[in-house]
Amino acid sequence: MIKLLFKCSTRVFGKKANLRFFKLLSAFSRSFAFKMHKLQFKYEWGTAPTPEWFDHYCDQFYLFRFTQNPLWVERSTFNLLAIKNDADVLELCCGDGYNTYHFYSIRAKSIISVDFDSTAIHHARKYNQAKNIQFKLCDIRTQIPEGQYDNILWDAGIAHFTEIEIDMIMRDIKNRLKETGILSGYTIVEKTEGKSLSQHEYEFKSKEDLKRFLDPHFKNIKVFETIYPSRHNLYFWVSDSVLPFDKDWEI
């Protein structure tokens, strides 16, 4: 039906005129989405209490355009690099599930994505569900799903736990990774004036500070950083086997 309408419209008005009309509609929709997500972001993060999780549609439709900062894509891309085709994936502290759907689900065979916040899980199920994704409500301090996984992702979640809790969770993660499994994730460096978010229990001081939580549990560790005007980022890939960009690494 749509193809027939396109064909008739092209005959009557010509492709150039039709395309100009569609581009105007697209520009209007982008402008509208920008303004609406700007209002949502300003209210959600400017009015107490601020949430424990972030709606990344605000990144897609507002902040990316406003700040020109690709951090939100960088995070998911670095995690995706560690995931091989048909992997069994466990995602900790999944938040809104945006990355789960838009990045990880295309490569993974199955994904179990968990968060302790019921509003985050409700949002994820409503807006970012896919056939190979299970969103589950659980507190990873006591309820990490059983099983063996090729990848465990811990993106922007590790800072929400105390030093003792981080070590405890690391032990559980190690027990749930397959022999060649990879843990990957992201966090931030604490600013000189203090924590970036009140919800954070522990913000890392440097690459070396993060590495000390990984060293006791894994043989192969890569911690690297990117720095933007607003944020100093830390990324990690860890395993007892091959990591991205090692000599024997195959994607």
C-alpha cells in the first residue's frame, strides 16, 4: 500500500517535491523530540529526588545534539566489542534497558538484564524489550542470577556499591563466568570537589584504583580511560582468557 502511494505521489508531484516534504516532516519531528526530551531531562534531574537510573532516550533526542558528547554511545560500543555472536549475556544494573536493546541484543543469543529499581525494570520492559532479553528485578548483592555466561556487563553500576560490596559481587561474577568469559563495564573518576552523584557509594580515584578491585579475581585485565570536559571515564575488560585486541582475539 505504501509503495503504491509513493508511486502515485511521485507521478503527480515528482520525487524532488515529495522528498522536500518528507524532510520537512522529519526536521519537525526531530525538533519536537528535542524539546520534549529537554523538558523531561530538566525536570527529572532538576527536581528532587533525582532517580537512580537514566533514560537514554534523553541522550538520543536531546543531550547528544546539545552537548555533542558521544560518551553515551562510547560506553555501549566498548561493551559490545567484548561480546561475540550468540553469546549468553548477563547485564548487571541495566537501568532503562536502552543499551540492552539497541546495542547488545543484536549480537547476543540471550540476555538476562537485572536491576534493583522496579521503575527502571518497568521502563525497560515497556520501551526496550526484545525476544532474546529478560528484564528481571533483583539486588545483585544477594540475587545475581545463577548460570554460566560468556559475558557479564556492569555498565555505570559499580560506583553504586561500597568497597566491601564490590569485592563480594566480583566473587559472584567470577563464579558465573565461563572459562573464556569476559566481564566488561564502565565507571567514572571522582572529581576533585567530590562525588558526581549522591547515589554513588564509591567513586574511583584513578585507573590504578579501579584495577585493585579487579586484580584479585582475574588474570587478564585492561583498564583504559577517556576524558571529556564534563567527565573522566574508566572502562574495563577482564577475563582469565583472551580480551579484545589481544593477539588471539577474534570478534
